[in-house]
Amino acid sequence: MHLGTLVEEVETFKASREEGQGAAYTFLSGVPIDEELPPTPTTPELFPDTPVANKSLETIVSTLGQACGYADEQNGQLYHNIRPVQGEETKAENTGSVKFEFHTENVHHPFRPDYLILLGLRVDHDRQARTRVSEAHRAVELLSDEDLETLQQSRFVSGFPSSFTRHDGVSRHTHPHQVLRRMGDRWYLRVNSHTTKGQDEQAARSLSNLVHALESVSEDIELTPGDVVIVDNHCAAHGRTEFSPRYDGFDRWLKRSFAIAGAPSWARWGDRSVFPPCSQTLDSL
Ligand SMILES: O=C(O)CCC(=O)C(=O)O
Ligand SMILES: [Fe+2]
């Protein structure tokens, strides 16, 4: 696919999201990536050069808005390597390989990315791994009125993802928040199945019903080299099935970035934004 065609496809998706119409994610294939791929990085310090893939991601991100990163996560890097890390198998993070439950990216953060972009570079050895995407507007159809009402009340607290607390290991939580919010025709979702908890019995029950609903409307996608999924991070949750890494340089490898349609100017640096560490500033943002 030419970068010009890529821009057109992404513009179409963005326009439909801004109108609140259509699917909350899109799948593209044939996106340019490097012909000669370096080995899948086996340690977090390794950051192999993939100029063609980076250019494709940059094109997608700049069409959607601008790149955003987080000082707490991967040092504010804007392009992330998503690959299994030895010793982190059971982490509910992108370095793990056990099932990664449905989540909003950066559920705890006031400036969650508007879009999450995943670009496939290499599949897992056994081709078991699937990226999972569940749209809020489909999940809510499966819920009772009582659940919908409960989920729209601030009766839920989310733990910060462990990728944000690596520096000091201290667990942190949000203030109570809604898990669903209806605005016009749109359903907004803010949930992390690993860390969001209902604060009372009914809230816990409604949350569990939502997680089951997300499970039953999930689309499971294999990201082969040059495949891309773009997820509207407010209107769909995503996750990943389990798989078996070998740490031999040929494991599953995705490139990831986040796009924000428009960042506040205090966080903006040209065409990119890196939000400051949460531990210092979250309550004052
Ligand atoms: O590995 C995947 O397919 C998705 C992992 C994930 O949730 C992420 O990178 O944000
Ligand atoms: Fe994620």
C-alpha cells in the first residue's frame, strides 16, 4: 500500500469516528514495513531500527492527530516495541504472554490516548496470538437497564497499570469514575478488566456483566507483517490472547503508538506530547 492510500484510509476512519459512526476500530493490511527485519528485541534496552515501519506509524499517527507518550511508560517513547519479555510472562502488560484481558489503554489517565495503533512485524511461532477488540456499542446491547445505569455512575476505581508504576512499585488508584458514559449516540468506555473494581456489590456485578459482554462481542485479529489495527480507545476495549514465546529473536513483534486528536498546549511540543509522570502531577492535571 502506498503511503498516500494509507493516509486516505486513515482519514476515512477518523472522519467516521468524529461523526460517531461506524466501527470503533479499523483493520488495514499491506502497510509498508522493513523488508529485512532485525531479530525481535529480547531485552527492553534493545531498540532495533525499523525505519520503514516507523514511517508508516508516523504517517498513521499524524493523520489521526499527533503522537502522545507518557513519561512513566517506556520513558515517554512515542514508538513502542510490543514483544514478550522473559520473566514477565504473567504480567498484565504488553510484555507478558498469558491472556491480557480487555482494557482501555491508560485507564487511569485523564489524557488517555484517543487512538491506539498496532502494526504487525512478526507473528508468534505457533500463530496463537490474537489482538482482541470489543466495541462498547455492541457490548451495551447485552446489558440490563440496571447494569447500564450502575456503570454510568462513579462507583468504580481503577489501579494504575503496572507499566506506570515500575519506577517505584507503589500501587496507585484513580478517584471513583464511571465505566460507561453516553454522549449523543456514542458510548464511551473506561475500564481495565485487570484493575477496575466496583466499590459495592451491585457495581461489581454490573462490571462483571460488562466484562462478559465484551468477551462475547470480541473480534479476534491476527496481526501478520504489515497488518494494522487502529482502535478508538474511548469506544472500544482491547486485549490479547495467550501465546508461547521462545525468546529466540523470532517472537511475536508489534510496533505500537498512541495518537491524540489534540493535546493541551502545556503538554505539546511541536507535533508530539509527552505527559509528565503521574505520581507528581496526576491530581493536579
Ligand atoms: O499484544 C497485543 O496484541 C496488544 C497488547 C496491548 O494491549 C497493547 O499493546 O496495548
Ligand atoms: Fe493495551
